[in-house]
Amino acid sequence: MTTPETFNTVIAAGPILGSVGTSGLTLTTGMVMLAGLRGSDRVKLDRDKAGGIGIALGTFGGAAGDLWADLTSGVAEVPTSLIQGTFTGNMGLGGVALALTGWTFLFKWRRLIWPSLLGISAGVVYGQAGGIWAIGHNLVLRIASAVGAM
């Protein structure tokens, strides 16, 4: 698995966007999510977009480290604890990732804050779970690396 420091150096500079680090991508992703949740004429969210942006925010936040990792990990602790700490026993992080994905995308949510927060949690857990979940996690980071190299 790639460490966050690796992506900070890869995303460090590019001729079009200049210096874009994972912290910059995390902040921008969070601003897009907040704009969509608060209502914006530029950002229109539905359940799937809110969950997808949440996953990106959780992934970028974990890779950025420092405050961002603390924030996204803190958001992920509650649903992860609820899923693992219930009557289901020890599901493992792969099971938690699957459950978070289901909770995010299968239900109709009246308030988009819930798929957003569940998406953030899923993005954090994907990086920890390994397997196919880590493939998606690393794919998001590789795309961010390509954007940073522009």
C-alpha cells in the first residue's frame, strides 16, 4: 500500500495547476461537498454524488494526513464501531467496507448529509480494508496524482 507521503510528493507541482497537494485536494473536495449540501447553483447533489464525493473526501483526507486524517478518521469511527460492535460479531474491515457502501448507496435518504458522512467513512475504511477496496482507494489517489501533475 502506498503511504500518504508518496502522494504528497507526486502531486506537489504541475505546469497547469501549480502546487496542488493532497491537503489542497481534500479542502477543495470538502468545499464542493459543503456547497452541494448547503445548496448551490453550481453543485447539485443526489445520493450517489454525495456518497461519491464523501468517498473521495475520506480517501484524500487519509492520504493528506495531519488534521485531515484526524477529521476523516473521526467521522469513520462512529459507523465503523456501530457496524463492528453489533450482534454481527467481528466482520473484519472488508465486511465493514461492504456494509458502509450498502448503507451509502442502497437507501433513499431524505437528507444528503447521511450518504456524505457514510461515504467519508467508507473512503477511510477502503484504504484500511485491503483487497478490492484498496484497489478503488488507490485508483482515486492515482487519478488525484494525475490531476496534480497537470
